[in-house]
Amino acid sequence: MIKPAASETAIKIASGIVDDAWNEARRSVFVQAQLGIAPMHLPDLSIDEAERRSRVGRALLERVCTVNMDALPHDLALTLRLVRSNAQTWANSAAWYWTVIDPLGAGVFGMFAPTAYCGGTLLSFVNRQLRDFQFVEAGDCDRYLGLIADYARLLNQISVRTVGQAGRGMRMPRLQVERARALIQGFKSSAPTTVSVAPERLTNAPSAGFAREIERRIATHIVPEFDRILAIFSDEYLSAAPQSVGLSQYAGGEDIYAALVKLYTTLDVTPEQVHERGLIRMAEIGTAMESVRQEAGFPEDSSAFIAHLSRDPRWRANTVEGVIAVFQRYIDRMRPIFGEHFHDTPTATCSVVPLPEALQGSMTFGYYDPPTANRNHGSYFFNAGNLVKQPLYSIAALTYHELIPGHHLHLGTQLKDEALHPLRRHSMVTAYNEGWAEYASTFAGEIGMYERPEERYGRLLWDGFFTCRLIVDTGMNSLGWSIEKARDFMREFTGMSDAEITTESVRYSCDIPAQSLAYKVGDAQIMKFREKMRRTLGKRFSVRDFHAAVLRAGSIPLGDLEWHLDYETEVLAMHPVT
């Protein structure tokens, strides 16, 4: 039902709450990078900062509870709903601090900072901030030296928290310790190159003392802090580290994991319910895969079909350039028909580039880096070390997830949408972000982007990989599964290599638990919302309108997205049938 006009007082109160929430959100260095703000400081991982953020979250929640959202204009109410979700997360910061933290303020919680998807992502972000730092004004050299000092402070906070966790009985599982050592050693080794400033970056060349001072600070500030982190992982630490994996083995971990399941899915579901969803969906995927194998002449033996694909030169590339060309093939395939299914096109360009070497041993695939105010370009960083060694029949599905019409379409349009309040423009809700990307990869199949049986099988393997996460993530973190049981399950149902299975199983059980659940839960919900709109609108339904309505909302919790789409459906129902 279309709402009556809201009172000016209600609008003013709600707008004030939204603006205060935005002021908190923009403290995140991640958000500041999106805004094109030159960094003055790096993320703060201290317990003091966690306690401050918790106080802010609680205060915002109290204020939101005083507002009747039903009396507000739709867009303002939608933004206030996002405030409520963010505030609930912020309010947990202190209580969760010694178990999980959100190092970038981007809504992704990691157990231990010296791990690939927690600290690795954080330090990669910091390195990019230093690499992209612009020397324009007279004081920029001093500001850069200040960032180097802040880098050392950040590394020290990683040490302090890691030691504090151990003192509270929370040590990394043994299988993660060696990976943590290698990760930190990689960042330490690259620090002299990463932190140093090439002369051509300097507009007004300072004295030679600037370069010497950078070298000195690297040697006396940065390197010792990396060494301090490495020293934590002594033989004594290793001997006390658990053999088992999963968040529930630690004090309070079972309850926090259950809360993370709800946070990442943005739904009121339990780990057991998510696990069951995964099992049902895996059976459906298995039937679909058998159908494709039958079409290709391998009706019963999946291992024989995988071996056949692995030997087929059409699905391999032995160089980084060759892998990039495969990605480009699918980008080009989508381009001619894109406008038939989507209203909006991102103004930002996109490309694929190799993942930094320090992360290649710990990340299975890679990550998407969105455009910013200063960089009208999005990049998917792919694990070149993995992809040059394996068949590439799943690259089509990966391309449509990461780029167009997945992450790049969503983030490239959201970040440029001036109609959105900045809080929504720079929002990152994992269930929406990853749910949309998986929906996009699924939708690509509906419009014929997987032309060959091998590509359709690759999409099903990709689907199975994400669905498998619902089972093994909940299994290891809540239901008592060993990592060996999880890996055996993944070998049977995903077609992944042992190297990929190793890094992925560690990611779920020792790094960012429950985050992986957002992908397929979000995909399924968006598909459900589409069919709901289709049934309601009948002949008035247009998939282009549906996609525009979803993207126009920006990244929000799935329950709020459904509320928004119900409103959009009502508006569209008023239009004449064309």
C-alpha cells in the first residue's frame, strides 16, 4: 500500500539518525577509499575502538526504536532499516572482539588476524593505499611518513590481539599456523618494495632524506613488527594449538557462530537449517550434472568426465595472458545481449589481473576490487598460480559472478548512484552482494551464456561448490565435523582440486566462518523474490524492471530487499500492460 505523507518531524528525526549512522560508517578506511579520501590513518584493531563502536551501535539502536518506520517515505524507511542492521552489528564489536573482528569495517568477521581473508585482505588493502597515495601538496611526504608509523601501529595491534586470544585459550588450529607464518613472511618480504616510493610518484621532489627516512622506518618500525607477529607462532604456541577446527570449539564460539549465520544470511535461520538446505540443493545439482554428462557421453562416471575435461586443450591456458583471454571471451559474449535484460550499465570499466603473490598460497580464487571515486575501474584479482594449472570450463560462471552482470554491475552502479543516501551507496551486506553475484551467474545460464555442455557443467560445479559451503561450513563450525570429513565431502561433490579444497576448508573453519553461507542463501532468496514479483504482476512483469528494482535498492539485508520489492511491485502494478 502506498503510504500517506509523513510528518516533517518524523522525517527530520529519522534523517538525523541516518546521518549519524553515516558519520560512523565513513570512519571506515575502506569506505573512505571508496569516497576517494586520501588516507590519514589506517584501521584501528584495538579493544578500545571495538568498545567505542559498540557504544555507538547501542545508542543508534535505541534511537531507531523510537521511530515508526511505517510512517516514513519508502526510501527513508529503507535506509533506516539499514541503519538498524548496521547498528546491531556494531553493537556486538566489543563482546565479539576476542573471538571475531571486522578489520576493514566492511562487514566480514575473521577469527584470527594473521590469516588470508582477515589480515591478508586487510594488509593487501593497506598496501594498495600506500601504493596509490598521491603526493600533491607540500605536507604529503610528512603524511606518508605518518602512515608508515600507523602501519607499524596496526601490525602491533595484530600482535596484541593474537597474544590476547592465546591467553584466553583461543589459538589457531595447527594446520593454520604454518599458513599464517607464510602469509606474514610474504608481507614482510614485500614491505620494502610496497612501502617505498618511486621518484616518479613525487610531484615536487623532496630531499634525498625522504627516501632514506622511508628505508629507516621500514627497517626500524615495519620489519620488527612483522617479526613480532612471526615470533608469536613459536613451537610452544604450536604445541598448544588445537588439532581440531571450527569456531564452536572456543569459549562462546557456538553462540557467536549462530549469530554470524544470521548476520551473513540476514535471515532468522539456524546452522542446522542452513545445513539441511545445502543437502537438499546438492541432490538437485547432482541430478542436473548427470543430465549434462549424459548429453556429453559420460552418463554415470563423473570422475571420468572431469578427467576428460582436464585433458581437453580447449579448456586450458598455460599462461597468465591465456587465462585473461578466457575471461575476456565471456565478457565479450555477454555484451551484445546485456541491454535486453538490464536497464543500467556501469560507467566504470573492468578487467582481470593476477592476485598479489603473497595471497596466492592462501586464496583459492581471488576477489573483486570495486571502483572508487578516484578510480573509475573495477578489477577481479584471480589466482594465476591456480588457474594456469587446471581446466577452465568454470571460468564462464566465475566471470558472470565477479564482473558483468555480477559484482561489477552491482557495485559499479551502486557506487555511482547519486540518488542513494551515501550510507546505502557505500553499503556492503554480504548476503546481498554475494547473493546478487551468484544470482547473476545463474541468470547467465537462463539467457544462454553457457553455450557448450562443458560450460554448463562448469556452472553446475560452481553451483555445487557454493552449495557445498552450506554443508561443510556449518558442519565444521557447528555440527562437529572434522576438516577431513569436510574435505572428503568436497572431493566427492565439487570437482575441485586438492589445493583448492585445502585452502577453502581452512577459510571456512579457521578464517572467516559463516561468510560463505551468504552466496547460495542470497541467490535462492533473490530468485524467490523474482518469482514472487512475476506471479503478482503477470503480463506486467519485466525481468529488466526486476533487476533495476533490486539494484536500485543498493546493498541491504534480504528481508528489507523483499519489503522494498513488494513496494516496487505495487508501483509497477499501476502501469498499463505493454
